[in-house]
Amino acid sequence: MEFSLVNLITDTESLRLFCSEAAKTDYITVDTEFLRERTYFSKLCLIQVAFQGDAATDCALIDVQSEDIDLTPFYDILKNEKILKVFHAARQDLEIFFLEKNIFPKPFFDTQVAAMVCGFGDQVGYETLVKKLAVVDIDKTSRFTNWSQRPLSKQQLNYAIADVTHLRTVYEELRLMLEENERSEWLEEELAILLDPKTYDNNPRNAWKRIKTKNNNLNFLSFVKSLASFREELAQLRDVPRNRVLRDDMILELASIRPTSLSDLRKSRLLNEENKKGSIGEGILKAVANPILLSDEEMKRYTSSEFKKTKSNGLSELLRVLLKANSEKWGVAQKLIASSSDLDELANQDEPLIPALKGWRRKVFGNDALKLKSGEIALSSKNGNLKIIELRKN
């Protein structure tokens, strides 16, 4: 679908008038276009908004780069709790609004998460949902474009507005499916995570938790924590992607070799010449010289007698088979029920504190998983179909 005339808002008064009409509706659909490939923080370039109304005036693109625009009317709608805000794959959009204005759109709905709850698969794309639920093919040619350049072409404008106009149909179809399957509460649990400020925590002292390592030595982890904190601080200061400062594998190597001089840095296999000198090289040496001890809570995780180093084993594989079967049975995306690390923890610990053993996930998968572990059920296959067999107790 191509719009002959897209409403591009470039001044505050036009935005105020548009938002005053949008505020009369039950819900609006929202999307953003931004750049982040070369920066740490997202650079917001465009906001798309639509609502149910007159086809000629019920959607608009807000040019946030215009010098003549104040976004206050838009942010007022985000804060208006009488209006539902509908997004697709909202995490990065919410991060932008939270970090820039300390605002979360409430109430809100994420069609990607809703689609996972309704059985459309893991992280289903917008184009797929539009094709299945709105029966429309979207032109994808402007997907990879520089949204900061002006003026925007007609093709770019049509691509951007389609991200919110068809979202109305997608939302209404998914809302009906959730109501019919009585899964609205399941969705609310997932959306609560996206509205938690901790989800967007960029405190350098917590950056080390994103780095995957099998080495659980507390001394080693204190160096990882210090180096990751240095990387995060410098990336934020320079507004560059964290991997432009140091990659994860570099941090793990440095935490192992613990260089104390520039000559030691030159022995690194992974660091490039630029990272072995200047402010980055000096920062590395300072971070290694001042490892950051783990907090009592962090240390407890690694020293507790209940903690076991999780690894994939035979039971993990059985749990994966069970997860696939129950995912198909209930029509819920596997990834939404349990992650691979959740399954490994479940296989290695009695009853770990993982999402799969809480709320609706326990009903869909967790209870059967515990029964499989305790030998109360077994898995069988017949004619290519997996079956769960209840075992008799002696």
C-alpha cells in the first residue's frame, strides 16, 4: 500500500494539533527510526504514529530533527494512561524514551511479544505478521537506510508510515486471539519486564554481567568486572559502540593475562595496535591494577553450595525435547517459555530460580520438566509424534 501524501510534521503547532486528535482515541500505534551502528546511544531520527480515524489525517511522521519542533505534545500522549500505546518489538523504542525523557509509555502493547504468546514463533518479524494478519506485502527496499539524511524520499516516507498503519490491524487481530485463548495475563507478565528500568540499566559497574564466560573464579571475575566497567565508561563518554573500545574476547584475555605494563599489553594476541597504547592502553592497565570486587550478592551466587556450574548434559537434551513438544502443544514460542541456559540450570539444580518455574510458564512447561527430572513421566515417540507417558509409582 502506498500513501499518495504522507503527513510529515516539522513544527510544534502541527504536532500539537495531530496529538490532540490522537488523544481522542483508545489506542495509537508507534514506531521509531534511529541510528546506532556507530554510536553507543541511539540517535532518534523519526517517530511514526497512527490511530483509527480519517484515513487522510490519522497517521503522521514526526521529524524530530526539525529545528522548529518541540516533542512535548507527543510525550504527553505517551504519559496519558487513558490511551494504549502499541509497538512492535518495543525494547529499543522504550529504551530511547526512557533514557532521553525518563518516560515509559503506559499502558502499552508489544505485538511481537503478543505474537510469541499466540504461537507465531520466536521474535516474529513485523512483515511476517502484516502478511499473515493484515494480508499485505510490505515494500522492504528502504529497510536499511540512513534516516538522519534530509530530505526523506517518497519511498522512505511510505516505508516508514507503513510501520504503524498496518500495525493497527495486527494489534486488533492479536488482541482478539489473546482474549479467545485467555492469555492476556501471560502477555502482561512479559510487558512488565519491558517497563522495568533495570531492563535498560547501563551502569558501568553492571556491564560485566553481559559477558559470557565459563570461568567462575571470583578473582578472575573481579578483573572482568573492572575491565568491562572501563569499557562501558569510555564507550559512553565517546558515544561509540562498546566493541569499538574492546570486544568481549579481549576483556576475557586481559582478565587472564593481567598486564601491568605497556610491554605486557604488546603480548596480547587479540588487541590491535591502537588498543595497546594511548587512552585505551592506559585505561586497561588502570583497570587491571584496580580490580572491582564482586558485591556480597554477586559473590553469594558463585560461592553458594546450591550453585553448580551449569553445563549441557543428557537431561538438558531431554528437557529440550520436552520444551519443543509443550511449545507445540500450547502454541507458544519456545524462546518465550525457557532459554537454553534455563534448561541447563534446570538439569543441574534441584529447583533453580528461573522464569520457567514461575507463573504461566510453570503450567505450560515447568511442572512437566520437574516430573521428567524426578522420573514421574517419560517421553515416547509414535508415528513421528512425541508423547508424554505417566509412569506408575512403585
